[in-house]
Amino acid sequence: MRMLASVRDLDEARIVFDAGVDLIDLKQPADGALGALPVDDIRAVVNFVAGRVATSATAGNVEADAAAVQAAMADVAATGVDYVKAGLFPPDWVRGGRDYAPVHACLAGLRSLSGVRRIAVVFADLAPPVDLVDAVAEADFDGVMVDTAHKAGLSLPDVASRDWLADFVARARARGLLCGLAGSLRLHHVAELMTLRPDYLGFRGALCADQTRAHGLDPRSVLRVREALREAAPLGAD
């Protein structure tokens, strides 16, 4: 089981690198679920890491328009990051939009990017159909994550049932997709979610001072989460 840690700058990247995380994820937590960082900031972290650990970066909170999503992903890909994450936001999702037909059309219109792998992100609190995982595979993405779009105190297990999450992970594995679970996860979620056997668990708020995602990282909190994953690892083993 691997740990994804979301960071907003080079200083935070150094903290999680020293803690031995498996994937350094670049995003701007003050700008919603998938707020994008400036490309120069992403590139600085990629240069610091120098291939010693995997890196990912978000392409921003872009709604389902293939041209806009493709352009945003291409900009991030040019930084040399290993994975680019694109959110599968239905139109007008902030005001309750839950029409996934445009999301399917967007996926069908996206093209591969040279030298970088693509991860699609679905949001459990936006009522995504679980068969969206199949559409992600058919669009030749390399992986899929589930997260939460509304950062208002609810965690992934609060908005998605265990059965839904188990189906999500099973579908991703069956389609050969890298699979991750995230969404305001805390220490007490680790053991249960690891039994579902995703490839990654993703964290931001649990790593921060006062457990607040917009605050800076607390090195002790990062180490506590890292140790919790190591202790729970046998629960996720075959």
C-alpha cells in the first residue's frame, strides 16, 4: 500500500520526501479539490525530486470540456511530472449539476500525452456512476482516483458506502488501472480502507497543522500517517 501526499510548494515537498512518501502530489488546496499550481512551481518540485519518487499534479478544477481539459493537462505535462490528474466534473456541479453524459463525451475526446501518464479523478459526493471507471479505461487513462469535491468537513467514507468503494476498486483492478482513494482521510480511516486494496491512499488535511488542508504541513503528522499505513499493511495483503 502506497501513500500519496498532496503538497503546495517545494518546502512541503521536501517534508514529505524526507518522510518517505511514495507519491508527491502537487495541488493548491486553497483553490478547491483540484486547484492547480503554477507550472514553474510544479517544475521546481520535479527538478528537486529528480526521479527519486513519483510525482503527480492536478490540471485544475476544469469542467467537462475536452478542449479545455486537454489544454490544461498538456500545460502540466510539460513540467516533466510523472502523472497528470484530471477531474471528471459534471457541468454546473457546484450548484448541483449531476449530468454525466458530458463527462463521458469529454473522456472520449481526450488524447494521450507523450511522456506522462494520466489519472482521472471522480468525486464521490457528486454521485458519479461507478461504471465511469470503465469509460476511463476505454479512454486509455492509466489510473483513476476517487476524491471529494466539497471540502466541507466530510470525508470519503462519509459520502461513499463501503460497497460502492469496493466496487470502484474492483472495477479499476479488473481494467488494469492504477487506483487511489482520497478525500479528507484521517488516521482512523486507514485500516478499513486498506482492506479494499487500492494502490494508493491520498492525504492532505491529515498531514497539516490543526488537520486543516489549507494550513502548512506538519512533519510529525506526515510521519504519523506514514506509520499508520505501515502498521496496517498486513490488513491489505493477499
